Amino acid sequence: MKVYNSLSRREEPFAPERGGEVRMYTCGPTVYNFAHIGNFRAYVFEDVLRRTLEFNGWKVKQVQNLTDVDDKTIRGANAAGVPLQEYTKPYKEAFFADLKTLNVEPAEVYPAATDHIPEMIELVRRLVDAGVAYRSDDGSVYFSVVKFPGYGKLAHIDFENQRTGARCAADEYDKENVGDFALWKAWEESDGPVGWDSPWGRGRPGWHIECSAMSMKYLGETFDLHTGGIDNLFPHHENEIAQAEAATGKPFVRTWMHCAHLRVNGEKMSKSAGNFFTLRDLLEKGWTGREIRYVLAGAHYRQGLNFAFSALEDARKSLARVDTCVAALEARAAGAAPGAAPEFAASALEAFSAAVNDDLNTPRAYAALFNLVRSANAAMETLRPQDAAAALAAFARMDSVLGFVQSGKSAAGGGEAVPPGVAALLEERARARAEKNWAESDRLRDAIAAAGWAVKDSKTGQAVSKIRPQG
């Protein structure tokens, strides 16, 4: 398996440091609002990465944080006049519900920042004792970037001539604001009831120290993989490295991976532009988590993704093709055990494996999936049951990474196998509906009924069931 390491800026062979287990940290949500589809672009990328690691036979220990104390969450809680935990709770619950909708595999640990304040205080203390952090006049503690010679190695920018000596008190800032950053922020009146006691006075942790402390608690002082969106590379991930390595004297993370931005209809997503969508916004418009996942995973993670409703329409058509093929294979297999894979299935799976192991090349992986669909459809009438079962096994193997190949039986409804002829009519009808050819859709509905099957339309697509004789 090869991946692009943001630290070295090149593709490198990947294998875990400790035998068969990959230790991976993925930046999770700041729970001050519902996550938007730009966030989920990163979470789906990380899920495809996790699944690919498992595809290669490795066990994964994934830690994904929940940032439930920072500038945004404190502002939101105080504006709402409720305790911080009460304010963030519904957004945490919504995040987990959204992950389930998108069929994202759960991480092993979801540490919340507010549950790990002692670990953060201890890490700050180590940095103060090491002489790379200092207490300001107001009681805040800052990291001195000039005292960490490696600062800037992830962003690949020489900050020596850009350091102004200024302090960055805000949790988030741009690289133009390079300066010492807050590890511990002294309590201010605007913090309201939010605060914890520390050796430097009452306050709360800076955003960056949270991830360093929680990742090392669960994964060790050096671990295999750290991922996130490209917008987190600097300053957040740069600061994580500085904090961890200045405290331990050890390399923090072996491989860093970042996904590119998501745009909507070619524009930056924003509420003012009217193109800002949460997952529930799209569900309310009639799209499914499966279709949304298909779009989010379809572009290479290091390339910008242009999200458009036309892409969701294309996803619906494409998934209908997959469902129809899988349903026909299930009918052909009739419960048989898989035999040796037919050549077309073996070659498609080989191409799929090569694609995902080449820095998660999902466009090529999708091409392998649809080559399997085309080849299976072409061979359908001559496939023996054991061959059809082997082709289904190839689909299942691909789906262990992609996470959206729906069972043909569940598409059919009632667990009954759909005959290949009916499956072909269903594929034609899905295409007609996608093209808004309602007359052709109705004609095909009648043809399906004449073959003994009733079809119903829903937000998730077509569902068919065997027509039972009356009486």
C-alpha cells in the first residue's frame, strides 16, 4: 500500500510500526453546530482509508476527538444561556447519527476534550518545565515557536523570517499570524461559567493542545497515521507536532494524510451564498446517505471535490445499475457457495485492489466496480450458480472498502430473488425515471407487473415484491 505523506510531500509505502495494528488519529468535529458536507468529505475519506487498511488485513485502532470546548462552543453556550455540556450534547448525538447514515465505521475511541482536562494540564506542565512554554501576564500559557527548531516542517514553510513575536490567542488563525500560540487560556469574563483550575490559574485549554494530549493518551507518543482536512494542516496540525515533540523528544506521527476542500457548484460553501448544506439538509431534499456517500468518496481525496445536485442524480442512476446487477446475480446464484472466481470477477477485483492501494485512488476503484457490473451483466445468462456466487463475493469485497454496494435482495424487498429478466427491466426503468421519461417508466412498470412483480418508488429508489395470487 502506498500513500501520500504530507510531511515528506511524496508517496511512500505504508505499513504499521507495530506488527498488524495501525494506530490512527482523525480530527473530529467541533460540536458547536451540525457538521456540514465539507466536514463529511473528510470523515468519508478517513472511513475509506480505515476500510482499505482493514482490506489489507490490518487491525485498526482509530481515535476521533470531539472538540466540545473552544472559542465557538463557549460562545454558543453562553449565547444560549445553557451549560457547555448541555449545549454540545445534541450536536454530538447528531454527529453520530450522521456517521451511521453515511455508513461510516465507528472509531474505537471518541474522546471528548472536556473529559481530558487533566491530561492537557499535564502536557502543558511538561512544556513549561522543558522551557518551550511560558506564562503571560494575564495567566495564559503560550508555546514559544522560536524555541522549537522544527516548527514549520509539516507546512513546509520557513517561518524564521516571518516570526513577529506576536501571540495568537484565538484558537484558529491564518499562517500570516505566525506567533506563539496559547496552550492554556486564562479565564475571561466572556467565558462565563466555563473554566478549570490549573497551576497557572483558572482557565481552559487551547484548541491545539487538546488533540496532542488525547492522541498520545490512547495511541502512544509516536503513532502511525494522523488525518484531517487540508485546512487543519496549518496551524492546527503544525502546532500538534510542536507540542508533542517538544514534550517527548520523539517523532509524533509517522504519516500525515490530508484531504482537499469541497466546493458546491464550483463555489466555496457559505451560508451567504445559499450553498451551505448539512447532511440533514440533503436528506430532507430526498437524497439518501448512500447516494451522498457515493459522491463524497468518488473524487480522489487529494483533489478538490465539486459537490452538485447533478452528481447526486448521477449517483442514483449508478447505484441503480449496481443494485440491478447484484439482484440478478443473487437470483442466478440461488444460494450456492462461491466457486473459483470467473476471470472477469478476478481481474476486476485485482484492478480494484491496485487502485485503493495506490494512495486511495477511488476514481479507479469505481471504474473497477463498474467493469465488474458490465462484465457480470454480459455473462449473466451463462453463469453457473457457483460463478454467480463468486461474482457476488467480489462485489462484497469491494464493498468492504466502498461501503455503498447495497444488497440486491434488500433492493428487491422481502428477501426474494429477482429473476434476471425482471432485474433488466428494473435497470431500464431506473434509467427512464432518472431521465424523467415518465411514459417509458409507466410502460416498464406494466411489463414488470406482467412478469409477476410489483414495483414501488421511494426516496431510496425502486423496491419490488412478488405479486401474490388473491384468495
